[in-house]
Amino acid sequence: MTDEILSAPPPEHWDQALADTLPGRIILVGLTFLDADGEIEDVEQFHGVILSADPEEGILVDLLTKEEDGDTYLLPPQTSNIRSAQPGTYTLANGEVLENPDFVSNWTIQGPEDPANDD
């Protein structure tokens, strides 16, 4: 095993044909943050227009959520975690309503274990 950071995602995580269709499309993103024990610490939801999809840089989203309008968010370069959205109305945790996004992507991020206390 190596500690080397990959410069591009493994092929099973990047579909260039899908990536080529992403710019200009609306995506709804959900992030669930877990502590080292797997307990939920926070949940975030946002949506925006995909600006670019690059296998080395990631998927850049121009945020449209009221609190973050105009900011950008960079998702990892992993198209395997992007799904076509079902048509309909989506209500975000902040109460904002999104109609008919093109794609959805949900991520779970687990924090590192607390370092041992050597005292």
C-alpha cells in the first residue's frame, strides 16, 4: 500500500462520457459528516450549476443555495457518485425548494480518529 495521492480517479470512478454532459446542468449535493465513531456530526445540502468536470481537478459547482449564491464548491473527481435525479420537488434541510434538478450526489465524510493522549 502506498501513501501516494492519485492524480486522477481510478477508471471505475470516472466516466468521461457522463462528465462531458455535466457542465451547465443542475446538481443537488448532500454531505453527511461523521465523527470517528460513525456518529453524524453535521448534514449539509446545496445545489448549483456544474461549471466543469475534470478527471484530475474534480467537479466544480457554482452554488445557487440562498446562503452560498455565487460561491463555488469542488466535488471530488468521481462521476460514479452522480445519479440522474428523479423529476420532482426537493426540499432542502434549510427549507429551500428545488424543482427538477438534473443530478443528485450524496457523500459521507468520516472524520479521523482522535489522536491518542500521551499524557
